[in-house]
Amino acid sequence: MSLTIDFHCHTSASKDSLASLPELIRACHRRGVDRLVITDHNTIDTGQIAHSLHPELVIIGEEIMTTRGEILAAFATQNVPPGLFPQETIKRLRDQGAFISVSHPFDKWRKGAWILQDLLEITLAVDAVEIFNSRCLFPGSNRLAKDFASLHKLPGTAGSDAHAAFEVGTATLTLPDFNDPEELRKVISQGIVRGRASPFWVHFISRYAHLYKKGV
């Protein structure tokens, strides 16, 4: 049995998203997404709620801003706060058994991009690299991530990075069935990426959400 997984998705718990849980769940059903990793910015709280309601569909994750770039976790069990050094963030995720990836490492248009030297320092400590992110503005960002993963013999993840429900499933990874982070580590190298770029204007949705929540 194979599964279609979107490894990167945000709910309204993220400051730059207005997507509600019901909308995201419906989008998964419409688009054939078997597993959705909810990776809100610096919190797993809504992911935990979603998993309790839809345990067969939702995997609890978190996208964590470190002092260098963003880390993407799946099967998280505890919140990891932002602003830590990458090595400390990874240690805290390892302590809870989470699967660890690196978010859109070469998308220089985003705050969470990585400097190559900083990325090299954590290469041996992570499980994977996000090699396709639908919200990367330029295809070269994903190509660089894929080349980096290949060079360093790291498997890749793929995700829509959805901040609105209609984005869910724009990038997925097809994998053999798995039930926990250890099983995911065993099958992740078999992943098949299917993805397309989101239109550039989806970033305006995030900006609007951010301003709306600030009351601007």
C-alpha cells in the first residue's frame, strides 16, 4: 500500500494563515492526500487537536525558526520554541523522536532560508531535506535543494507549504505505508515527488493574514 503525503501545511494557528481545520481536511479528501503533516510556525497545538479528530490523516508537526533557518518536524510531541541554535532545536526534536527535515533551504526570498555553511553544519543531524516546496518563487530553489540532498545522500520531502486550503496537495511525496517516525525513516528514501508550483500571488494571502491578525 502506498500513501500520498503532504509534508508541509499551515493552519490558522500560524500568524500568516487563515486556513481552518475543516477546510484543510476537506481539501485532503478532495485531492487524495492520505497524510497531512500540520507544521504550524513554532507550535504543535492545533496539530494535536487535528490529530485527535483525524488520527488516520493528520501527523503532528512543527516548523521552527532557529537562529539560522527553519527546521521542519513530523511526529512532534512537544512544542520547540523559536530562536534556538539549530543544534539545540534538533536535539530537542531528537529527544522526542521526531522526524527532522529542513524547510525550503535555498529559497532566498524567505526569512527561513539557510546559508550554505550553516546547512552543512547540521547535515549529519537531520533525516531529510525538503526538495520540493510549492511556494518557492523560483524553480532553481527546489533544484538546489534536490542537488544538495543528493550530494549529501539525504532523502527528500515535499510539501505544499499551504497557508490556504486550496494549496493542499500541490506538492506531495508518495511512500510505502508507515505508522511512526522510525518507520518513516526506513521508507523515506523510496519517496516519489509529485508537485507543481503555486502561483506567486499566494504570498499575498499570507501577507493579508498577517496584517489581518495584527488588526492593521
